[in-house]
Amino acid sequence: MGVFEDKAERNIVVYSAESSTAQSLTPSSRAQVTGQMRNPLEFVRSFMNSFRERIVIGKTVLITGAAKRVGRSITRELHSAGANIVVHFRAAEDAARQLTDELNAARPDSAICLQADLLDTAALESLVPRTISHFGRLDALVNNASSFFPTPVGSIDQCAWDDLVGSNLKAPLFLTQAAAPHLRKTHGAVVNITDIHAERPLAGYPLYCAAKAGLLGLTKALAIELAPDVRVNAVAPGPILWPEDSAFDAEAREHIVAHTLLKHAGSPQDIARTVRFLFNDAPYITGQVINVDGGRSAHL
């Protein structure tokens, strides 16, 4: 990296040989930069942090289940980094349109919302050509949408199987398969949202845990299948957001949080920042799972 002053234009220019890019700092920001230049190392660090944050400018990310909860946080995080976003939803149309309007208000023509039922493979796969038709490219896929409900042994039926395995395993497989040719062209990435209970099952949720375990295995298998052109990783949340139903009462929540090493619940932003890291700052990471759980999985 080089930092020099363009005296003709009276701008400070920072050049990165690694990315073959240069950025000019205009006179309006010159005073601030001049102060930082008294500590060149600090200036370079500050610039590179800013540069990394903007790597995804102009790239397109398709996020399933993007309208609510963790998906919404991931959407906002990647959009703030400069990405164009495809907001997928199944039934939450109002929330999806509101979020899309919010993103486009911040940056015009940077987001669209598309509906598809995860259990309808043909409709799900159609998200890819619809994305390409609008933005012309696909750089990243976040398989976030998921069903979650208890299935004690003795109560499991075909409907529960179709829903839990369909949303948590089948849909990510077929959507990634449809996206793969386009992700190869852009040397893109896939992030699957799994669960720490994929490896350490949660009592009363055998089918959900099995489906997430399948997604964990699929993550590693797809990393092999799509290498070296596409990176595939997973993020496994711990206690981040409680289910919207009353499946976990106050006592159960306290018990779960008490078994984390950090002794508090996380936030959706913790997941969003990890997804952003895997897209932005992890070019040599693939086939891996990052547990974001406050250390809960370390001693479950």
C-alpha cells in the first residue's frame, strides 16, 4: 500500500497494490486526514478498515427469510456495506416491502423483494433468474430462512418432516445448486445459517436438529463441490433471538443463558457481522462453521 499527496489536485491519494485501486480524499476531508497522517500507521489501518467495509459495493446478495429477525439484520448489515440485496420472503410481504423501501430510500435501486415458498422447489429456484434479470449478477447467497418447532418422538408426521427438512436442508441445497453457475462466474460465496444444536441436539426437537445437522454436512460437501470458485461456510447461532411463540419460558431462557461462557444472550447483529466477515474478510476460509453462541457450545 502507498500513501502520497497529489499536489496538482491537492488531494491525498491512497493506493492499494493488492487490489490495484486508489482512492482520493478531497479537500473537505483533508484536515482530518492530515491529523491522522501524523501517525501514518494509524492512518493506514483506518483506511484499510474503511476499504474492507466497502468491498461488497455493487455486488448482489440473495438472502432467504430476509424480512424479519436475524435475516433483517443480515440484510441491513450487507446493504450498509454497499451490496445490492434481494429480500426473499414467503409470507411476510408487508415486512419485506417495508424493508425494501427502507433500503432503496438509503440507496436508490439497491434492493428488490421476491416471494417464494421454500417448500416449492421450482418457485425457489426461480429466485436466481429473477435476481439475474434485475441486477445482472449474483455474488453471494445467504440461506437463512428456517422453520423451527418441537417434534417429540411419537408426534412426528409427514407434514413436520416436509416443513423442517424442506426449509432447513432441501431448500438450501436446491437454491445453492441453482445459484452455483452464477456464483462461479463471480467467484462468490454461500453462507448457511445452521444452529449449534446441529452438533449438540436440543431435547424435544429431534427433527429440527437432524435437518440442521444435514445442513452442516451439506455446507462442507458443497465447499468441496464448488471449490475453488465458490466459498461455502456456515454460521451457527446460539441464544440470539428467542422464538416468537412461548416455547421457552423465562426459567428456560435463564438456564440457557447461564450455560454460556459470556453469561448473556447475543443479538442478531452478532450473526450479521459474522456473515459480513465471511463475505468480506475471509478469502481463505471455506467449508467451516463459526459458532456464535457466547461459548455455550464449548461445554454443552
